[in-house]
Amino acid sequence: MDLPIATSELIALRDAADSELRRRFAAIFKRHRELAFLQRKDRVFEEHWTPETAASRYDFERHEIKDGRVTLIGLEQAEPFSYRINIWFPLNLADDDAAIDAHFAHQREVLMRTRPKPKLDKKTAARHSKRG
């Protein structure tokens, strides 16, 4: 790859690359963010949320690349608090959306298999069945 000589051109290239990475990673995060909540096993969580409804309040904030992993971080602003969640995939899958989706599908399958069924009272169970 030939890089521009001018510093301003390098900055423009970096900004364009950052913008495109943000767009791509935000789409991946939105598709798979509920995985961050599939490990929740506490009754209070189960009474009020499903993993999908809990995750729906989180927007993509940023990404980190470290130790062969791409970590996607989401943020929920609930004044005065900020909450973060994250999901990750191996860096070597970065060029293959289907492989990324398969990675998360496998994680979902494992988590769902090991996740205990919640013991909800009838009123809460009825609320959850309406959510789909």
C-alpha cells in the first residue's frame, strides 16, 4: 500500500478508515448485542427483561483490537449513569461477515444450551410470552 506523503492526507485517510470501520462494526454490534446478556441468570433480570430487550437500549460506542480479538463496545446512557456491554470476535474473521455471524451463532447456541430456564411467576411469564 502506498501511503500519502502529506500529513493532512494521512489524517484524511485515517478519518475515512475510522468512519468506515465504525459503520461496519456498528452493524455487527447491532445484529449480535443481545449475546452480552445471554449469560444473565438472575431472577430480577429475568423478571424485567429478555436479552433482546435489555440489549436494544445499547448503541455502538467504539471498538478495540487487542490480542487477536475485535471487541465491540456498546453504551447505554441512563442519566446519571453510563452502562457498557461488549461482545467480541476473532480478528482473523474480520474480512468475512458470514464467518463473524457463524461465530456469534455458535456462541448463542452454547449460551442457550447452558442457560437455565427462568422460574418466573405466572404474571411475569405472561409478560414475556407477549414480547415474543
